[in-house]
Amino acid sequence: MLRVEQTQRCSAETKARLEAEEAAKRALKELERVQAEIESERSMFMSDAEKQADAQRAAAVAARELAAHEAAALQEERAARVAAEDAARHVSATLTQLEQAREANSE
């Protein structure tokens, strides 16, 4: 009778261990699923962060290019202003010479 009780107890313990192992396997599978889901979402997040970083780099490059174009436009504007001032002085000098020549001819 003692052996029957021991056998039944061992059977119950074995059954409990098997059930615990099954539960542990299910929990491990669930954990792996959740970890995969988290990793997937993190990858998506990292991709978004990388996209944002690329967009910020592109914006910085565009801002530098715009600044370079603006500087070039300012230099061109200054050069055009200097050329216009030189042309105005030349026209003024030419007009002065023409007036002097007329005065000399009219005398």
C-alpha cells in the first residue's frame, strides 16, 4: 500500500512537473513573441529616427547651399553696383567733356 501511495505521489509530481514545463514553454513562447514585437516596433522607431536625422542633415545642407547662393548674389549685387557707379562716372565725365567741347566750339 505504501508503494501505491508513493507511485501515485510520484505520478502526481511528474504530472505537475510536466504541466509546469508546458506552462513554462507557453510563457517562453509568449515572451519571445512579445520580444519580437518590441524589436519590430523599435526597428520602426529607429527607422523613423534615422529618417528624421537624414531630413535634418538634408535641411542643414540646403541651408548651407542657400547661404552660399545668398552670399554669391550679394557679391554679384555689389559688383553690379560698383559697375553702375563706374559707368555713371564715365557718362558724367563724357558729358562734361562734351559740354567743354561745345563751349570751346561756340567761342
